[in-house]
Amino acid sequence: MKLAKEISIKIASGALTARATATNDAISVPSPCISVCKMDERTGLCQGCLRSIDEIRRWGNADATNKRQIWAEIECRLVQFSA
């Protein structure tokens, strides 16, 4: 999966914001969703936010630590798919 530059920039910006909000408040961790909700059949990831269906489903009930773990996975995927 090859990411469009504007999508990569939105994801990277969100990752920086997630790191900057280092509180234990789950509400302060921004959602990775950028309203490009389409699953890639090959990777099983959303083409907009690079989350799996399981990560998308867990997000609403996740605490701040779990949300940051999801963001860390997204950052790794961003590097992988932007290369």
C-alpha cells in the first residue's frame, strides 16, 4: 500500500500531537481517524489512519496508554508504507 503525501502528513501530525499530550487522560489523545475510511484488502488496514479493524473497534474504550500504543503502531506502519 502506497500512501498519498497528504495522508502521510495528516497521520504524522496526529502522531506528534498524541506524543505531546502525555497525560493520563484518554480524551486528550487525538483519534487517528482522518475520515478516509476504506480498508486495504491486502494489509487489512484502513487506508486513512493505518489502523486494523480491531484497533478501530478498541479505540473508543481504550485508556490513554493503549491509545498511545496504537499510535506507536501507526507510526511504524507510516514509515513502512511511506518508504
